Amino acid sequence: MNRKFVFRTGLFLVLVLILSTSNVMYITPSMEITSQKKTFMRANLQTIQPLVKDMRKSSSDIDPLSSRAFNSFSTQEDYNRIYINGNTDFHTQASEKNWLGNGSQVAPYIIEDQVFTTNCFIYNTSLFFHLRNCFFNWSYRGELGFFLTNVTNAQLVNNTLIRINSLNTIHFLLSNSSHNSVINNTLNDGRIVLRNSPHNSLINNTLINSDIKISGSTLGDVLQFEVSNNSIDSYPLVFKQNITGGTLQANGTALILINCIDVEIYGQFLLDLQLVFCTNLLLHGNRLNRLQLTYCSDSNIQDNTITMEIFYSSCISLENSPNNQITNNTIIDTTISLSSGIALSSSDNNFLVNNTILNCSKGIVLSESSHTALINNFIDLESYMGDPSIGIELDNSKNTTILDNQLFGCYLSFLGIDTDDCLQVEANNNFIDDKPLIFWKNIFNNSVPADVKQIFLVNCSFIEVSHQNLSNLLSFYGISCSNLFIHDNDIDPDITGFGRINLDSTNDSIVTHNTLTYVRLDWCSSNIISYNTLSRLDIVEGGNNTVLANNFVRMGFISTDLRIYESYQNNISSNSVFNEAIIINGGSENLLCNNSVSITSEYYGGGGIIIWDTGQLRIVGNHISNSLGHGIFVGSTSGLKVHIMGNKLVLNAGYGIFLDHFSSEMIVGYNDFIGNHEGGRQACDNGSDNYFFFNYWDDWLTPDENNDEIVDIAYPIDGSSSNSDSYPRLVPFEDTSGHLLVPPKIIFPRSAETYSSPILISWIPAMDSMGHTITYSIFYSIDDGDSWISIISDEYYYEYSWNISSQLKSGTAFKLKVVAICSEGYSAFDITDESIIFKLDNQTSEPSSFLDAFSMGIIFILFTYRKKKQCKSKEVKK
């Protein structure tokens, strides 16, 4: 039996594409928004800078590298890190590294004169040890340092810690550790942290642009420290506790107060002020570098000037501190670091009123802090590195009132807050750059006024947002909305900014003909994103969305990606993606059709289209070219789920298609491979049971001795699977705009034998790349195909019993034709061989070997690829 025939008889796919769109109604009533001018002038930084210089001495006269560590740097062994867990592990490593001592009190282990370049951890030990004269020099991002957890009997003595990278903070951190000593260390740009760690000593430490952070779950923990003779930037660190009443004088110090009540601090210069378990304090008229409240309540912080110069922190921070008032303070970050002006964590029922916040990376941040009022604050972050910043951020913070605030160069942001929480937020009469911040709840059938700066819609429906000038700051949020119509809004594509649309649990909406940087859909369904110019689109969860004819280009630093995460039944069609990739991660029943992807990076080691762990995905009719990686990368996907058909893969630096080790049972057919992999093989298969068929390979065009447009030698495919395309086509596939209908294949009858009436006509079903519904019609011809007579129409099954004796005489020669027609009108057919002549007798004819033939065909297509024998190609028509 002809192998091409058997191969084609094995193809089977019936996929259903669900594409639903909804009509969106909208009304544009007139709506007046009164412009409000600034209620006060921006603070003049030039008048503040001299105060900052007075507050802090230059650290240049303090050597950040002690001579004992730095001078012997080149001769020290670089241990790189320490990781110890438990006493036994400590003994083992001490023996391996020849540390002096035995871990006893009289002979502690000695770790000295070493250079460490990454984090060091010691857990769960009670052995005695000294870490001394070591040099910690980190250049990585994040929080780094020397961490002790559940450790006793340690002495950290004469060590130097210095930050190299501007984006990290270094620590000595003691967590749930007691009876340890931190003595005579030098810390540059970092922090010493005592967390739930009583009975520890901090003595004679020198901190440069650094601080000490004390926290504990009980007052008893934080009352049992010994803190003495430490300094911060040459200012003495003063440690006071258990003071009740009176006015405290501590000018020119860094001050830590623990368990103080009814104390007033007025008119002082304090480098830092840390309050722990304090109640009913009055702080006013002071100049500070930073203020921290931990487990404090019922205090009044007003009319202070706070200037931030300590890296990676907040000017005013409250942790587990409810019922405080923060009013009329001026807060400035002069370092342009990653600080927040005011940050609340797990601190409810606070009032933040009439504060001025300048130059911080964020203005006011509420994390797990509810029932907070933000009223009439002035936040100007415009000069922070030239990019828009977060002026007010709510992170799981409910029942918040945001009223009469003025924001410049920044915006309002929600994190981790659901619809019910948003409905409990009151945000009225707030302005960004003198333009309204719109916050609507439960609004029906309305239109957003022109020239606003930011838009929040919560539980709204039939709202139109159009002709907005997005500039470089506006963002749009639709939360639990429906039937939104967002169209013809624009951002200058040369501006590095947001210009973004976020839809959360929003359905049946249209986003069309906008120019913006970013669109994100979370748990959204039945939306249409079409004809936009944008940098990036993310669809997360949800499904049944349509992404049609968008142009993805790079704007500023936003990557030009189209990403689908764990989302289902989305139609991604006719989009143009330049400079990055289309990425599908998880989800099922998605369609990628007729997209153009070019000049992609090697992100994920992939290229133009990158697939991970997905199901029932169709990649059809796409054009992928000039990728620095592969054209199509498929990873961790199996089970006849991915169909890659009718794509053009052109001049990609990697393979045209790459299937990784965890990819199996892919169907790869009717694709054109042109100039991929720089002259090497154009596909790689490291998976298993993947099926390549009828692809065009421009490096594999001979021989074709029988002139059937199928190369007689199988195309070898790179990779561990030793796979091949047994039927490489000689000519490129005709462009059908991504719609490929593989024809049916008549199984019975096909040969010149004697048959009786009725005849059971059977065929392998057609395969539609778009998943359309297919019906079948059957015809016969007695004039060698010049004319055709209908037998049956609109058949859904794959067989039909034909009473041939009622239409033809015995001995008549004829042909059969089975035509497949999809629901969109595309058709494809198969005709029996020209040489067949049927002779009729009086016995019933059935394909006795049909099941065997069908099974053999399936087994052949799924599990074997060998040399191609002669096979005649069939015409495919639209």
C-alpha cells in the first residue's frame, strides 16, 4: 500500500474555535469637571539643601574600609560564602576548613581574616564561635549580608561590610537568636537588624549611612538588649527605654526609644529616631533624617522636616502601629534612592493629612493597613529619574479614604485588592498634574470626561473612554466591569511612560484604535483588543478573548511581548510583533493565526513564538522571521495538543522549529522552512512521537523522480528523537491567510474489484486548522470526472451506505469524490483513483478490512517514519 496514502489516512483533528463578541452600548453625556489649581506651592529644594548639609557630616572623613581588612585583601582566601545548619554541620565544616577551636566556650571556633562576596548563613547552632577581622564586599542586588537564625554564643567582631552595587543593602541580621555580641564592626550603607532576638549586645559599632533596626513580637524581647557606644555617621547612637512623661532632649544624636509613654520631642535635630512599643508621644518641630515606629500607637507626628539619606528605606515608616496622626510634615529624599515618603505596614486607623512629599521613589504606601485617611497631601515625584512613580499605593489595604490630594509626576496604584475592597475605597477630588483623577464606582451608561490623568472604574458598565491624551502618566483600571468601550486614546510613542490599561475581572469590552504602552487582562473573558499600537499585552487567566490586528512596537523600555498565561480559548490573529515574542504559558484551546513576528530576542532560549506547558493549541499561518533564537520553541507540552501548520519560518538564527525534551505528539505539517539555522538543519526534535509531514524545506529540493512534488528522500531533523519529514514538499505552501483545510481521504472503495449493493463508503475525516465544523458531500462520475452527480450532502459522519444498484448498472466504470466543507465555506476533496472500475453483483459489500486499514494507518502516522515511496499529492481548494 502506498505510504503517502497510509500517512494521510492517519490525520485526525476536530477542534472547535469559540469566538464570541458582544455589542457594546455607550452614551456620551456632558459632564463638567471643575479644574482645581494647586493649593500650595512646591517646596523649594534649594532652601532645604543647606539644612541637609548641617544635619549630616560628610562620611568622607570616616574610612569605610578598616585597614585591618583592606590592607590584607589580596592575601586572604576567598571563602565566598558560609552556609551552616546545625551543630554537626558546624563541626564538619570547621574540620574541613581548619578553623581553630572546638566550639566550646573556652575554645570557640575562630573564623577570621576572610573575604566574603555573597550571603552567609548560620542556622540552629549553639556552639561558641568568633567571626572576626573579615571583609564582606557584595556587588549583587537585593538584601545581602551575614544572617544568624536560631543561633546563640556568637561574637561578630572587627568585621567590615561595604556595599558596592547601588541597588543592594547589606546586613548583620539576627533572627530568633540570643546571647550574641556584635562588637566593633564597620558597616557602610546597610543595617544591623535584631528581630525577635533578646539578650544580644551591640557595642562600639561604626555605621556609615546605615542604621540599626530593632523589632520583636513582645516588649520583653526589645527590653533585653545591650546597646552602647555605637555611632551613625559620627553621631552617637542613644538608646533609652521606660521613660514616662516630660520633654526629651537628645539633640545631635540618633535616638532609639523603647517603651516610652507621654513623651514630647520638640525642636531637636535627630539623625534618626526609632520608636518601639511607645504610646501617646508628641513629635513636632524636629529635623530628622528618618522616623520609624514599631508597635507604637496614639502618637502625633506634626510639623517635622524629614530628609532621607539612608539607602533603601522610608522617610517615615510605621509597622504594626495603629491610631497615629501624621500631619503637616515635609518629607524629602535628597539621595534619589529607593525610598518611600510614608510607608505603613499592618498599621490601621492612621490619619495622614497635609504632608508634603518630594523626590521619593514612592509617595505614600499602605500595606495591610486599613481604615486609613489620606487627605490634602502634596506629593511631587516628578524629578525621580525622569519616570513616573507611584504617588499612593494601596496593597491589601481596605476602607481607605483618599481625598483632596495633589499628585505631580506620580499616580495611584492598587495591589492585591479585590472588588469588594475597592468598593469600600473613597477617592474624591484628587488631581494628578492639575488634572482629575477619576474614581467611579457602580456607574452605568456614562462617558469619562476629556483630559483626565488617571481612571478607575469599579463595577461599572457601558462606559466609554475615548480621545484621551494619555501623555506619559495615565493608567486606566477597569475592575469587575462590563461593556467598556475604550477607543482612540493616544500616548506619544517616544515617551517612556505608562499609558496603560489594566482590566481585572472585566468582560464583554472593546479596546480598539489606541496608542499606548501596555494592556493587561486578569481573569477577563470575551473582550476584544484590536487595531491598537502598543508595546505589550498580557492575558492572565480568564479566556475567550480576541486579540486582532494589533501592532506591537517598542516604546521606551517596555518589551514588545504578547503573553498568554493560563488562559483559555483566546484567538490571537493578524498581529504584528516587532522586537520580541508571542509567549504562551499554560492554558488550552488557544489559536495563534496569521501573526507576523520578527527580530526577536533569545528570551527563554526561544524566539518568535514560545510555548510552555499548554494544551490544544493551534499555531497556523504565522510568519516568523529574523529571530535571534528559534522561530517556534515548544517546551513541556505533550498529548496531541499542539498543531503547527501552514507557518512560514524565515531566516531565524536558531531552528525554524525547536521541540524540547518534554514535548511529544506534536503535529507539524504544511510549514515553509526558509534559510533557518544559518545553513544547518532547520528543525530540531528532542521530544518523542512528534509528527512532521508535508513541510517545505528550501535546502531539500531533490530528487523528485516521479514528479509528484514530493522529494523522494525524507528530510532529516536534528535532535535526540532521530525524527524526519518523510514527505518533504518541493514547492512552498500556498498562503491561505492561516486557514488550512487538509482534505479527507477515501478508504473504501478504492480498487478495481467486484462489489455488491449497497456499498459502505468510508473516509478519513478532513482536518481544519481553525477548528471549524466540517460537513461532507459525496459525488460520483461516469465520464472520468468531467461531470459529477450528487449522492448525499451535509453528512457529519465519516461513512455512508450507498445503494449503488438504484443508480448504476452492473459493470459501469465510475469514480467517487468526497468533499469536505468547513463552516466558513472553505473546501477540500479526495477522488478515487482513475483506474478503478466497479462491477456489481447481488451480494452486500462492506469494507471487511476497513478497521485493519484504519488502525494500520493510525499506527503508521503516529509511530513510524521511513523512506517515502511514490505518492500522488491531492489538490487543496478554498
